[in-house]
Amino acid sequence: MGILQIGDTGAAVRMLQRQLTGKGYRCDANGIFDALTVRAVKAFQSQNLDQHGQPLVVDGAVGPLTQWSLNHRKPWIETTSAVDYTVMPKSGGTKLGRAALSAAIGEIEAGAGEVGGDNKGPFVAKYFAPARLGTGDPWCAAFLSWCFYSACNEKLDAMPFPYTVGARGVLAQLKKRGFAKGPGENYVPVPGDIVVWWRVSLAGWQGHTGLVHSVKDGMLYTIEGNRSPKVQGFSYVLSRMEKLLGFGHIP
């Protein structure tokens, strides 16, 4: 199969559309590589990796690397870190934020992640259950919501934001309550804070989110779901946070 792109038609495009829909990136299986298909491809590319564990280029065209990613599970991302993500930071953060972080750490220790394919398995189902949704969609925000749901003794009305499966939706709700910190505010996040990135475009709808584990020596350490097939920790240079939409700090 060669490169598939906008304007192409036929059985290969229809197969692509069915694959995308099956992975939670919905488009019509009409055999026409239309604008809706481009949007679904870009959304998939923004949240998946190639066979080398590198982020896919978000261009809306389906070349060999995107084709590989569509046909295989997300590869494991091996990370090295100066912190132990399974250890709660000794200080910093609020009571609720630390409780949510504790829930996230527990999921790392439980080996939480996808089972049986992208966006599938009992752990993913657990994260979607309070929102009364099934598996199949990207689960980073569902995982974040579940951490705060767990921290609130599994009471939806006690959560600091509505349980959601949309990363940007989390930040929008936090902004309404005055709990959001913009990327230009020079805010230094603390354990249990929420971090939200944009995907594809700043003005678009796709996003990604995670929990702050700690900040040390200019590095931000996070716990995230759905960046790889499992819940795990990642690190970033705090002063060079690409695609950062903002942080959420729950009092």
C-alpha cells in the first residue's frame, strides 16, 4: 500500500476508515479520503507512535509509519528518570491533589494499562466506567478523572471537575473555577497538579493530560495514561514544554 491522502478513493481507503473507527477515531467508511478522514488520521497520529517509539508526524496522510502504527499495538516506551514514580514526594501539593497522585502511583504498581489491544482491557474499562462509557477511545483524561474520582471516595459530586474523557475539557472546567495556570504565568507545578497539552493544533480539539509527580532541578515529572500502552512516568524540561496548554491546581 502506498501513501493514502485526501482525495484518494477505493477499498484501501475504506479499510483505513474502518481501522480508524475501530480504534476510536471515527469517520465514515465511504471509501473517500475526505476532510473527516483527514481529521481522524490527524487525531490518531497525535496520540500514537511509530515502531521506534517516536511520535508520528501529524500531517493527515497515511504513509508507512502511520500504516505500521495502525496495524500494531503502541510500542512500549522505556524511560530513565532521576525520580522513582512509585514513591510519593515527601512534600508539596494539596491534600486532594496528593490523594489523586497516590491513586496514580497505585496504578503504576498494579501494572495498569491496555490489555488486548489499543484502548482496551479491564484497566481502561475501569477508567471509563464512571462516565458510563465503554473502551475503544483514547483514555488519558479518563485515567486522570479516575484518579480524582478515587481521591474523592468514588463520589462524582465531590470531584473538583466533572468526570470527563476529554483532556481539554478538564482544563476548561478548571478555568471556570479559577484553578488553571497558563503557560505564560511562570507557575511551578506541585505534586498532584494537572498538566494539559494540545495535540495537532493549538486551536483544535485534541489534547493530552497527566498528573504532576514532582519538579526537580528544572525537570517536570509526570504520570500519564495512554502515551504508551501502560500507566507510566515521563519527564520534561519545564522551561521547554512543547504544546503546553496549562496546569490545573486544585486547592
